[in-house]
Amino acid sequence: MAERLNQIALQFIDRFCRGEVDALRELLVPDLQFTGPLFLFHSRDDYLQALRDDPPAPSTYKIINVTEGDEAVAVFYTLEKPGTPLHIAQLFRFHARLISEIHLIFDSKNLV
């Protein structure tokens, strides 16, 4: 049975939260479109290089909800950062079972 899109989105979040930047590559299309409150990227390589330059600290997370539609998955979760938990929403769009777009939403003032 083929892997469901929500499983791919959850793999992305798990790898990201573990700080496994290079393991994200196989989940993303080369012309990835990423938008978020702090950054905008138009390629997988630029996105991954930014993560390598400032790697995410390994963190635990708790999934709140996952919603799957045609070629899209929305994941709502809490990233357990030291001090203040960060509530995150991510919309993943897919092409050929790879993530083609990521729309990241969180309150950036909690990063201080």
C-alpha cells in the first residue's frame, strides 16, 4: 500500500524536530516553495542550506491535529521549545508524492 500523504508530512515534522536536516531532502521537490513568518525560499537546496547554516535544535513535539485533502495536508502541533511552547500550523502541498510547498504559520514573537 502506498504511503499516505499525511505520513509523509509527519515524517517531515519528525525529521525536522530531530534536527535531521539532510534527511528532509528525499521528501522535497527540487523547486520547493516555502513561505513562513521569517523566511521565503524557492528551492529545496536554498531551504536546506538555511537549515544547515542555522540548524534546528532537536525538540520534542505534540501533534494536535492532521487534516488531509487532495494533494495537501495541514498539520497543527506544539513544538516544545525551552521556555515557551510554540504552536505551529503547516500546510504541505504535494506533487508526485513529494512536498512541493510548505506554508508555515506561527507567532514569531514567541521566539524571543
